Amino acid sequence: MNLILFGPPGVGKGTQAAHLTAKYGLRHISTGDILRAAIAAGSPLGKLAKQHVESGGLVPDDVIIGLVGEVLKEATEHKGFLLDGFPRTVEQAKALEVLFAELGVGNLHILMLEAPEEELIKRMVKRGLESGRKDDTEETIRHRLNVYLEQTQPVKAFYDEKRGVTVVDGLGTVEEITARLVDQLA
């Protein structure tokens, strides 16, 4: 089984990805984790990514696609993979389709978590306070949500036409949301 899990910032993709990867034995591929590791390492790519992340923008497609492609090739040791928060643009989705064809990826489920904007802002501000993440200020969060609406929301339309998207309510307890996702995969 291979999954794409996407939705707006703060909807709980990372939390749910951890539950789903544990349940199904999947390789968790989080572009956020990949980028944070590159930023922490201070590599040229990490420095470039840091500029985009701190301003609330998206890291350029060619950088992300290259990183994801390398990780997908390594994911063959698992029962499948879960892409957490990727693709974020239609161009990334198109490039990902090419990668899937090259790698013979099948049995793909696309799940989208949704929650109201004010709930997302509340969650991310709280996360920023608790974790010390500097990119979780209300101003940056609103900018990231606007970027999501402009650039990532069209990914749903792309996949609706290409493969189909299952939209799942992202409100409730972690366990309730996990149960909804699992029900959709049964």
C-alpha cells in the first residue's frame, strides 16, 4: 500500500502519518523532516530551504522532487510508503506521477485531511509555543495558509481527475481521525 496524505498546514498530517506508517509498516516520507534535516546540516540546499521556510514560502519544486525521488527509491525495503505533505503543487504532482511510472508504484491511495482555518491557526500557534518553532507565528501561519490555498489546493483537483481523492474530516481526537483514515483504507 502506498499513500499520499495531504491537507493544509496544521491539520495533523505528521501525527496521522506516524499512526498510519506504524499500523501498515510503511516508510514515512516527510518533506518537512527532510528539509529540516538539510537546514540543520547547513548544506547549501539547507540554507536555500531555510530562506523559503522562514518566510512562509515553498521550497522550489526541483529541490523537493530530487529529494523525494531519492527517498522513494529507498522505500522499496518497506511494505510501501506514505508521502506526508507532498506534493504541494500541481507541478510536483505531475513530476511525482513520472516518478511513480519509473518506479512501478501501484496501489496508491490519496487522502486529504481538512479542518476550518481558525482551528488550523489555533493548533499551529499552540504548536509554535510548545515546540519553539519560529515558523509558527500567526502572521507566518496566515501566509502559509494563503500559499496553500493558491498552490496546494489545486493538487486536489489534479488528483480528483487523475486518481481520485478521499477527503477526511481532520477535527476530533487523534484516535477519531486515525479511525476515519483507516476506515477509508479498508
